[in-house]
Amino acid sequence: MKKTLMLSLLTSVSLTAHADTQYEVAYRKCVDKAGTMNNGVMAECSEAVSAIAKKAITTYYKKIQTKMADDDNKADLLNKLDTSQKAWIQYRNTHCALSEMIALHEPYCLMQLNSQRAEELKVLAE
């Protein structure tokens, strides 16, 4: 019950605090299509949107690598990009495991962080 209430509150706050991203829209459409919210719907929709965000992360990561190809500091930049991504993955996994234990369901946490990372990399890729 605590997790469901917390999830509902966080979803409401996060979706109204700023302009909706494509990931938030996709999540909301998935939940609306299900017709009711429960842990199974949350997990299924979170995993579906997380998969979309992961594909975007890969796409933007490759665009950033291509963007750096002609830079004089290419090796250093690519090293920083790789180090940053590895550190982010470790943070995401650890944070969401902790979150599962005390607040949010892990699939929802992963979706949120994957979506945020996709947006961050999108900015760098532009």
C-alpha cells in the first residue's frame, strides 16, 4: 500500500512539474489503455517505456561518438563519455535497487532514470 500511494503521488508530481516528455506520454498512454492501475500494469508499462528510452540512449550515445570523431581531443572525450555512462549505469542500478526496498517499484524507477538519461544524451548529441 505504501509503495502504491507513493507511486501515485510521485507520478502525479513528476508529470505535472514540467512539460511532458515522449516517455511520460508513452507511459500515460499505456496506463490509460490498461484501464486500471495496479502493480502489474505499472511494471508492464514501465518496462515498455524503459525499453524505448534504452534504444534512445544507444542512439544518442552513438551520435555523440560520431560528433566527437573529428575533435582534436577525441580520445579524451570518448574516455569521458564511456566513464560517464558506466558510472551512470552503476548509479541507476544501485539507486533503483534501493528505491525498490524503501519507496518505488524498481521497474518504475528504471523507467524514470532511463528516460532522464535519454533526454540528457539527446542534449549532448545535438
